[in-house]
Amino acid sequence: MPCPESTNIFSEISTFFREKDDDKAIRTIMDVAKNLKLSATTLNLESRWNCKYTRLQVFELLLLFPFFMVKNAFQYTDSTLAKVVPCKKDVFYRFLENGAIDWRKLVYRINKQLLRKINLRDDSINSKEPVCLIIDDSDLPKTGTKIEKMGRIFSHVTHSTRLGFKGLFLCRTDGKTQTVLDFSLHGEEGSRPEKPFGMTKMQRDKQYTKVRKQTDAVHDRIGEYTQSKIQKAIEMVKHAINEGMRFDYLLADSWFTCTDIVKFIKSRHSCCHYLGMIKMGKTKYLFEKKLLSAKELLKLLASRKAVKYSRRLRCYYAVADVELAGVRVRLFFCRRTKNADWNGLLTTNYKLDFIEAYHIYSMRWSIEVFFKEGKGLLGLGKSQSRDFAAQIASISLTILQYNILSTVKRFAAYQTIGGLFNEATDGVIQLSVTERIWGILQEFVRIIAEAFDTDDEHVLDALINRSETFNHYINFDRLELAKAA
């Protein structure tokens, strides 16, 4: 069967939803999505001549899953979306497991369009806030040992090992909107040669494997699994620069602050700087021709009475210009009270003052917000597919879904992405679950009516008069009955 005439799934769904509900948030999301310039050729999603649904159409449907409360492809047939595009779950599984799709390229193509919309706004043009890139990693726990490339990772949250991947993410923020640009999945080989990546030989032998073409894009992703996160972080920033991403600061926590990254940022021809936390460890800094650790440097500054108190930030701080492996940097030390532990910041911008550095570094927490909201709202890293290509596809889709929400939030003035997501899905929940639970609700009504020796209609009237949500259910049920009649 030949492919149907190309249609914009976003426009079709938007029209359908307007007929079903008047929810503002979902309509705003649909408006942003349908204005994206998506083409099969540009996104490398060309389809075979005999397919029923094009890859572009399948991709557009997958982007809409969380907004219509579809957690995975298995749930699609019972969803509201299936009323518009009645395809089966296998269509999505085949697409997600397609290792030839270059998801990194696809994500950047769409991100550029979203960022162009944001950069044209007056609050972007006139903003005095710096544009920052943020690099950080996060645990992506799993439950199945048979997943391709699965291993055990050490979680700094639980301080124990667990099954899963380490996800390395690159995020862009202008102080108002967070846009996730790139990611990679990593494993941790561990210290036991007989159990590489924490897996026994029997567990490794049972893991999913797949013969792929050498030209498939997923091979690059598989290679990243064993790559150093520091090296991959540098490659991600290089790639972002090549994609036209300009930034003022690269922000990171103490795990990523090292000589390699500092030298890399310092070597860029564009005007950008590094700002990150440091470990109060044994790293030596050259200060007044002496090699001193962070703690030794602090003692020296304290003896010179160089520790000051900021009333604005309500903390003690000290500043020192030093050299790290031949690179001139500025160190900031701060602590809240006299008895608290010192924390340190390092920047390649030796003209930066402490208060401004503190303010800029606080922007790093936007990536932590992405981790929390991505996992809680959009199912970041929750795919249980055994195929590594499907794991890459799932996270890429989550990133795009988050970026679309983030863009909508900027234009629609929502306070939080969580609030926007909840409002967008509220009407969808009512639409999608009505058919499935209405019979259960009616059974509850009958039980209550029997228990209190009253009529079903009296119970329904009481519920409706006290709840607008129930009123919506009743109206929708009557609408469906009217259609059936």
C-alpha cells in the first residue's frame, strides 16, 4: 500500500482537540508544534514507498505522546490520539528501533527553530543575562539486565551501585528558558576485570544484541558508552559551537572542573568563559610563585584578613587570582557561617566579581530542574526497550518534548513547566479515560445508591453539583451517546 498524501499530524490533532475541549495549554503546545518546519528530507526520515504511515508522521505522533497521557506505544491504541491516527503499536516500535536515524542531528535541527523563535523576542534581544551552556550527568536507572549495553553504575544519590546508564546532558539557558541540546549514554567499567560494567559473563551473554549496518548512526552512540565523560563533554561543546550555539559561560559542578575543560574553553576564539565548582582537594594552584591547594590558599588568605562578608548574599567569601596548569583563573571561596565548610568556584574570567559569579553559577540549577521535570513528567530514561537505539530515540524524544514545553512556557507566560504540563494534560486525561472508567464510575454510583437506599440519579446529581470534573465526564459521556445514536 503506498504512503498516504503527506499531512501535518500536528494540525490534524490540533483541529481534533479544538472540537473536543477548549483547553488553552494544549492548544498553545499544538500551535508551537505545527509551526515547526519538519520535512522528511531535512530530518533524514525518508520512508519506503509501500508504508502506510510515513516516518515523519510517526515521529510527530511520538512527540505528542506525553501531552495526551500516552506513556508508551503499548498504550497508544486506547488513547485519544488513536481516534485520529488509528495505527498499531508495532509502527512505533519499528521506528524507535531504527538505528539509522541520526537523533543528534534531528534534535539540533528542531532546537535551532525553537531558539530562533525565542531569540527574536524583545526580552531576549534586550536581556542583560548571560547565555550559558551547562554540562551535567544524571542516573538513568533500569530494571532489566537483558537491555543492550546494560551495566551497573554508582549512584551518588543512593551511594550504591544500581542497574542503569549514566546520562550526560548539555543544556542551554538564557536565564528564562532552558533548552537541552545534546546527550550521551555512558557505562562505568568498574574495577573488577571478571565483571566488566558490573555484569557477570552469564548476564552479558543474555543481553540483547543486533546486527546493524556499519553506516547506522547508532554506532557512534554505542562508541560513546565507553568514552570518558570529560572527553565527551568537550566534544559536545565543540559540536554545539559548530552548530552555531554562542554562549558566555560553560557551567558545571566540581566533577567536570578539570585542566582539560579549562584549557579547552580558554582556547576558544569566541568570547566565552568557564565557571564551575571545584573540589577542596589536592589540586595545586600557582599563587605568588607558590603551589598551594585550595585549603592552603584559604589559610593564607585568612591570615591576610582577605576574607570578607557579603551582606547582600549573607555569606563569607574570598577571592584569589591563580594559575592552573599554566592557565590564569580566578578562584572564589564562600561559606554561609564561620563554622560551615568552604566551597570553591573557578572561572577563566578573572574580571568577574564574587556577587556576579554567584548569580551566574546559580543558573546551573536549571539543568537539575530539567532532570526532575523530565523524569517526573515526561518519563526521561524510563524506556524498558532492550534495543540501545530505542533508548537513544526515547531520550531524544523526551528532550524535544521538554524543549517544546519550555518554548511554550516562554511565550505563554506560565510560571513552571510542571504547571503548563499539568494544565495541558488535564483536559486530555478527561478525554482519554472517560470511555475506560465511565463504566466503573457508574458501578460505584449503583453501590452508593444501594447502600443509602436511594436512586442512581440522586447520587449523580449530588456528584455533579459538587464537582465540575464530574460534570465534564457526564457531558462527554452524553456527547459520545449522542454520536452513537
